[in-house]
Amino acid sequence: MSLEETQKQTPGQLSAAKHLSRPKGKPPCEIPGYDMDSLLGRGAYGEVWVATAQNTGRRVAIKIYHHRGALDESLIASEVEKLVFLSADRYVVQLLEVGWNAEPPYYVMEYLPNGSLEDLLRRGGAMEVEDAINKFKDVVIGLLHAHGKGIFHCDLKPANILLDQDGKARIADFGQSRLSSDQRPALGTLFFMAPEQADIEASPDVRWDVYALGALLYTMLVGEPPFRSSSSVGEIDSTSGLRDRLEKYRKLIALSPLPDAHKKIRGVDRELIQIIDRAIAVNPRQRYHNVQEMFDALNERERNRYRRPLIMLGILGPALLLTIGLLFGWRNYTEVMRTSEDAMIAKAHESNQFAAELAATNVSHAINGRFEEVERLAADPEFLDLYLNTIYDPDLGELLEKLHQERATGANQTPERLSFQQHPKRQALQDRIRAQFELPSQKNTASWFVTDAEGFHIASSFDSDPAVSPIGGYFGYRTYFQGGSADLSRTAPTPEPIQETHLSAVFLSTASGTWKVAMSTPLRTNGKIVGIVAMSIDVGKFTSLEPAEHQFAVLVDGRDAPTQGVILQHPLYDQMLENREMVPIRFSEEDKYRVKLDQFEAGTPVVGQDPISRDELGEAYDKNWIFAAKRVSLPQRNRQATEDPGSTGLVVVVQEDHQFAVKPIHELGDQLSRQAVLAASLIIIVVVTLWYFVVRALRRVKVGAMASADSSSVIPPHELTTIVVPSKTGTKS
């Protein structure tokens, strides 16, 4: 047991002992002129109490240091020094009074009833973008004022941002702040502290506060600071020692991916993302050089937000006007083009209709010419005598009786039929028919033939091959004999022969695949019909409209019969015959190759496809055509007649290339389109040029404003002088 005298406590130790033995909820001391109300917070060096000024009733916050001897008085002096220097700055919590000589020491500040930004974030989480920006700009302005007076805060964080009665932000706690001339290190708070600041040998830099501002804004928008996560906090907490913890913090930020949570928040625009990313850049050289630059970026963003509708209006306005003009122009252009094209089609149809009427008239005249030819032969006395001598010859008459009884048809060559064909007494008539066929005027004629009154062929120009010779065969069922609109059954009773010159129905040639028609007239003696003389001709020889590249005529069967709509003559058929090719039978049998004649009944222009183009052989005709049609009338035999003599059953269809017909309109349309494109391009060039000068002017205004702000708001560190403020014991710089 020691007998030495009990050691006495120093005043500081005694003050600390009193503080430790003080009951909870009681202030550490009485402050003259103030009534202590409640504890606001407790820190490493003391407590903050809410008090009421006895004279004015104003509520204040009093920061009381626990014991003088246990702390460095320079800390108190430094913080008070900065607060005094920033007095009357509404963006900083104001210092009202300092108790240097009190035990323990204290100073009195403004009391802000809405707590700190940290409290706000803890209660409500991340803030709305515009609310965050409004509060954040107050912090930036406050820090800008501090930097302008040579003070770096060095510990910005939500807990050090207090909110006044209007919700405006005020900067508090300048305990870690440094003057620009002070090269002592200053540690901030993890995840709000710039990585290069986390070094006990680092010198204060204005870009520390820039980083803290970026981290603060990030936190306000996201709800937690950048780079912070449970794993990162765990890594730092697992490290012991201040230097190791700071080194771990620096490495963690350097190796972590750049934060991107703020980019996913609705309402955060590209400019705001760029401001945050630049402020929290790991490399200090990539950050804003000072707070003024960051403040200018915020103002520029705000100006752009207000300017954007005007810019959009300036861009969209001309674009909208141009679009409206183009839409109306295009509408009018298409309407004019459609109307003009319709007019050109109507004009082409009118021209084609005239051509069709002309071709139909020519066909009618051609038929009349053939009618006259068969009538001349029928009226020729020499020919009539040859015919009568042939059919009334006793030997031939006996053979004819047998032929009448057996009624052989087609290629059924019976012995009697062959005997009749080879009988010498028939050769004179046969030679006369062949001579008629070989006349120069008959080059387009397919055949000549004559039948008796019972419908049996007596002579024919087509008798070179006995196996297929029609002589001696029964043809009374054919329309050229009986005058009907269609052939009868071969087994039907023999009909009455025609009474006047007649145009037969068309019939298909099995040799060429083309269509033929016969002109026939009765042979009379003493008023009695004793036979029929006829000639056949390819229907393709009727049309006199020479085919052109863009226009030609075709002949169509228009009778109300199974062959209605069949194309009888077409330029393709002529080409195939010239090449000695047979026209495919499918063109006559399949419906897809037929013309729909009912579409021409209205008399209006018809634009469509050539049916032949549906076949691979007709690919050259695969285009749109303008059609016009005209039925071919029978020849007007009596000049005194006034009535229509009737239809032949043939229809002339004239078709013209649609593209060729409307080509002038499209050429004019192309010219107008080019002019419209040129006009629109010139308008766009003028608008873009005007906007180029507007943007240049705006950039000049922006650069000028930034230069002015830089020169007036921020004092470069090398121009700052050491600031001296009075202290309790003398002066402290």
C-alpha cells in the first residue's frame, strides 16, 4: 500500500469527471442568458443543445465542448474562425455568440428546426429530382461563397447540411475546414470524401469539395452515396488502423465500376448525369476545376431546360410548317396527278375507242368483200353449170345417194367416199375450186369449198391429203350451212340450208391452233337452192390496225356461246405462226386467257391486264393496258337500209400501253417532284444556317457569362492572402 499523497486532478480532468458523473438528460452547464431545452445531438467533442434566449425568446443551438483540457483548442478556434468569416451568409448556419472563457467552452448558432438533410433522407428516402436540385443549388452557392473567401469545407455530407424553416439548405460544421493557405490534411467522411483526400499527408484541394458535392447530389437522388455497398463497408471495417483503412478506401474506389444508379432514375436527364459523373470522377483532373464550373453547369442545364421548349419550337416550328406544306403539296400533287392521269387515260380511251371503231369497220368491210367474192362465184354461170353437171351426173348421183345414206363425217373415209373423191367426172369442178383458191387476190384465204343441198362436200381446195379430205363428208351441221349461231350435233336431222349470204361462227383449226370463219352463200337454179358455196379465212387476217410497240388490236369471240371471250387473234399468235409454231390449245380452253367483255358495257375507260400475259409465253405483254372495245357489225348490204344489220359475234379490242399513255404526266410529275425536293432542301438549309448562327451566339453568351462569373466569384488560390482572426490567446492564422 502506497503512502504517497493522493494525486490531484487537473482542471480538465476534473471537468471530464463532472461530465461523466452528470445525470442523463441534464445539460453539462448553465449558459448565461439561455434556457437549455433539449439535447439535439452528441459528438466526439461535445453536445449540441437546443436553448431559448431569455431576452428575445429566440430558439438557438448551443454547441458545448465537454472539457477543455481533453481537446485541441485550435479545433474550436478554427471552426469559429470560419463561421465568423462567413457571418451574414444566409447559405451557412450563422454563429451568434462564443463562450471562450466558459467552462466548458461553447458557441451559440442558429437553430434550424427541420433537421439535417440526412434526417430528411432517412425519413423519406431518395428525393425527387427537382426538389434535390433546388436544395443542392443552395449548398453549391454556400460553398461557392466559402471558396470565394478562401475556405474549403472538406467534410460535406448530408449530416452537415441543415434545413431552415423554409426547407432551404444551410451548410454547417466547419470543424474540418481549411483555409486555402493551410496545407494541413483534413479527413472527411467515407464515401463523401474524394479518394485523394483519404491520405493523412494530402494537402487541401478545391476539388475535394467538388467530389463531395457530386457525392451529395448522387445521394440525394439515389438514397445512398456512390461506391457504397454492404461489401465495400465490410471490407473497410475489416481493416484496422487509420492508414490501412484510408488505403483500402482509395483502392476500393479506384477499382470499382463507375456508379450508374443515378442514370436509371426517372427525370434524371443526360446533362445532370454528366454533371454528377464529372464531379465524382476518380481522377481529380477529370473533375470540375472548381465549384464555380459546377455551378455554371447546373445553371446551363437549367437554362437549357427553359430554352429547350423554345429551341424545340424553333426547330419543330419550321419543320412542322414544312411538313404541313409538304403534306398539302403532296396531297395536291397526287390529286392533280390522279386527275391528270385520269384525263390522259380518258383521252387514250377515246383514241382507242376510235381506233376500235375504225378496226371494226374495216373488219366489216373485209367481211363484205368476202361476201361479194362468194356471191360472184355463186352467180358465175360457168361455175353453176360445172356444179350442176357434177351433182346430176348419173354415176356421181348414185354415189351421192349412198353418201347421203351413210352420212360419213370427219376423217371417216368410207369406200363410197373415196370413190366419190377419185371420180373423174368431179375433177372439172374440183379444178375450178382450186383455181379460185389460187387467184392472187386469195392469198389470205384459207380454203374454198362447195356443198350440195344436203350438206355434203362436193369439191374443196383442201383435198391434197385423202386421209383428211372433207370431200364426200357430211357438214350440214356446221353453221356455214345451216346459219345458226352454233354447230348442231352431227347425228341431228339435216337442217335447211341458208337462204342468203352468211358469216359462220368461228371454228378452231386443228392444224395451226388458230381460229377461222367461213363466208357462205346459196347456189340457186330456177329459184331453188341446190348447194352452198363458201370460203374460209383466218380471223387474224381481218384486223387492219398494224400492231405497234405500245398499241395493237385483238379479235375476241363475243357470241353467247361456250367460246365467249376467247381471243381469236393476237400479235403473239402472229409471231408464233411466223416461227411456224402452233398456238397452244390452252389459250382457247382455259378461262384465265379469256377477255371479260362485260367490263366494256359501261363505255368508261378500262385499265387492266392482258389475259395472254398470264402465260409464260406472253411475258412481254405483262403490263397495264388501256382497253377499248367495239363489236363488229354485219356488212350493210343495202344502201337504203337504215337499221343495224346485226352483229357478227366478233369484238375488236384495242389496247394501249398505260405507261406510254400517261408518260407525259409522269414526266411532268417528276419535274415537279424535283423542284419540290429542291425547294424543301433550300428551306432546310436556310433554317439550319440560321440555327447555326443562333447556336454560335448562345455559345458566346455562355462563354462570356462563365468568364465573368469566374473573374468575380472565385478567387484563385495563389491570389488568396492569409486570413487573421482574433483568438482567446492571441491570433491564429
